[in-house]
Amino acid sequence: MSQTKGNGGSTSIRVEIYDQNYHLRGTDPQYIQDLAKYVDAKMRLIAEQASTVDSLKVAVLAALNIADELHVLKRKYDSVAQDYTARAEHLSDALDEVLGETRRAG
């Protein structure tokens, strides 16, 4: 990985993904490097499993695999967010009820 400073705090980072060099820009070089390593590892795993040397097919299959991971996590997040929202509403209603009873009794 090589880095050069650019305008506005962004940095140009050279990364290698599936034996190809890419020059990327961003404000967090380590994060970009981590993403590149993740994509490279995913592509190599797909290439082993698919037994293909066509890098375009490997890239598309890796992208589909990563998209699937994203959608699974998004569904889990949405489910957890709904659960927390329902709990918060329930607790808010219970608190309103208790405070209402306290005001009537007080």
C-alpha cells in the first residue's frame, strides 16, 4: 500500500485486489486497505470454489456474495430496530400510565 496526500484531507491509496493495482482516494487509508483486503479475500475464495480464471466472473460472483451478506445483515438490523422501537413504545406507554396514576393520586 502506498499513500499520497490530496486536497481536502483525502489520501490516494494504492491497493491490490486479485492481482490488480488500484489507486483509490479516501480520508481513512486503513479502512480502504481493510476493504480491499476483504474484497481480495472474497474474490480468491470464489475463484477457488468456482474453478474459473475469468476475473470478471469472479468479481461479479464476489459482488453478489457481498451483496447477499449486506442484505442478510440489513434484514437483521431492521428486525432488531423494529423490536427496539416496539419495546420503547411499550415502555413509554407504561411510563405515561404510571405518571398519570401518580398525578391522579398526588
